[in-house]
Amino acid sequence: MEKGFTLIELMIVVAIVGIIAAIAYPNYRDSVVRTQRADATTTVARLAAAQERFYTMQSPATYAADFRTLLDDASIATGTTSISSDEGLYTVSLSNPSCSSTVGASTTVHSCFTLTAQPAAGKGQRDDEECWEISHTNTGKSSENKAGTSNSAGTCW
């Protein structure tokens, strides 16, 4: 009697390994994408806290308009409104839209900010279908998916 594997046995093993890999890899990739999302959330949260510190130190109270001013970093060019996240997986942009609030008949214009993190070009986070854009404003936070509709489940933060 000869010892060894037949071609059929070998093909069965390869088929089983292929089926396991076809199930495991997408789950693994999804787990990595969700884990790396923390790069955006921690960077945006850190920058939002810096904006709040900046706001309390200004007279009159105003938010920083660029990252050089916000981070007090001379190595960043003046007027820079886009930087890489801490791990480089996202591009974080800063905007200062004009905000106003109305109380009774009186309308007040005040300073505000929006920090938005989007996957950096050529990085794996482009596969993140659930939380394509993660943003934080001076009044709260919001997360949006690739289609631009709000993520009502709140799973991005």
C-alpha cells in the first residue's frame, strides 16, 4: 500500500481553505477598518479640544481659522486648513463658517468651526463604507457615510 495524498484529497483541502479564507478575510478587513477609524475620531476630538482652549483665551472670543494658529506651530504654513490625522489615515480639514443665533428679535453673529476627517488618498480607510466622513462642530458632532446621509446609528464615534 502506497503512502501519501491523492489529488482529490489535496483538492478538497484547498477548497476548504479557500472557503474559510473567503469568509475570514472580509470580516478581518472590516475589523481593521473599524479599528483604524479611531485615528479620525481621536484626532478630531483632540483638535476640537484645542479649538475650545483657543476660544477661551481670545478676546473677543473666537475660534482659530487655521492649523498654524490653532496648534501654535510655526512649522505649519499660515492659512493651512488641512492636515493629516495622527496616524496619517485621514485628512482633517478646518473651516470657520459664519454662524448666527436668534433670540427673540435679536440676531447675533458669532465664531464657529467645523473639523472634518475624510480618508486620505491611497489609504485603506477608503474602504470604510459606514463612516466616510467624520465631523465635529463647535456645537456637537456628526458622522456621515459615503453617500452623504447621516449615520443615525451613531457607530462612527
